[in-house]
Amino acid sequence: MSRKIVSMQIRITDDVRKRAKVVAKKHGITLSELVLTLLANTGDKELKGLVDRELKERPKPGRPWEK
């Protein structure tokens, strides 16, 4: 079964985005994965389950043969 992927935009300053990218890289994840992880930590069990499933099924960035 294929998943439908949609986009989500947030408005932030360039400084916030740059710092968030540094933090994500320090944790070895992408900026999108960082945002999803933070969404999962809101306390909502259903949202946490959905995010956990998304992160598990999400293909890792980069070329698959380099993994």
C-alpha cells in the first residue's frame, strides 16, 4: 500500500531554521524527523503512535546503495 505524502510549512526566522538544522544534525536525524519527534512529545498518544509509525516506515535520506 502506498502512502500519500503531504507538505506542511511553518513560518520561522532564518536563525531558528539554521539552529534547528544544527540540532537535528547533532542527533543524526533530518530536520523533518526532528519536527516529527517534537510533535510526538506533545502528550497525545494517538499522535505519538502515528508519528512513530511514520518514522519507522520513512525511507532514510540519501542513496539506498550507500547504506
